[in-house]
Amino acid sequence: MKTLLVAIDSSAIAGKVVSLAAQQALALNAQVVVVCCVDEKYCSLATPLELAAGETFDAALSSQDEQNGAESVVRQALARLRLAGVAARGRVVAGEAAITIVEQARALDAEMIIMGRRHLTPFNRLLKGSVSAAVIEQAHCPVMIDVRADR
């Protein structure tokens, strides 16, 4: 079965990316792995935290820290994918976002990476760099970017 990697974070565009992923997964008869990256400085993960679709999701889970927030975001995405009839599982992974997304896609032998794009100002793009641009440059597979404005 084909595998699609869906990279999300806690931004407003995550829901749109998950909807796009559900459409693609159903069209391609693919499974989805939802990945959320956490800065290594703010988590205790030595290996990826694996999450299965259908596990109990507590919407009241507070984001006490970045790791809990990432887990909450992934669980929400898995719930939406499950409702759409898509086979999915999730991972919370520590590391720099672009590098980690590409590494996870390779490890999973993903057919495609689906992610969103933030509309950064030229200054912020220069200061922070674009995660989506870095993933496009480094990925071994096609990358689908949901560019619908989140402003």
C-alpha cells in the first residue's frame, strides 16, 4: 500500500492540509502517516512517539509543553482522517522540521509529502528560512504544498 507523509504543526492551516491529505489518500488508495516535529530542546523523545488512529483523544488536553501540543495536533488529525475513512497513524518526532520531515519520508518510503506553507514576510523568510522550500529541495519524492492563504 502506498504511504503519504503529512507534515503538520499547530498552525491554522493544519486542518486544510489534513483535508487535502484525506482526498489524496482516498484517490490513491494510500495510508497516511501524520508527522509533527518538536524542537529537541523542548521534548524528551529519544525515538518517535507512535500514535494510532482511533486511540482516545482528549480535546481538553492542555498544551503544557511543545511535546504535548504536538501529540494533541497529531491526535486531532488522526481523528479527522479516520472519520474520512483513511487508514492513518501518527508520529511526534524530535528534530529540526525540514530535515526530520525528509528523514521520516525516506524511512517510511513515502510516495508523497503533503504539507502547508506559511506566508512569511521577506524578513521572516530570511531570518527563519522556509521549511516547505527546504523540504522541496531535499525530498526524494514529490511534495504537495497546500498554498491556500491562511491569513
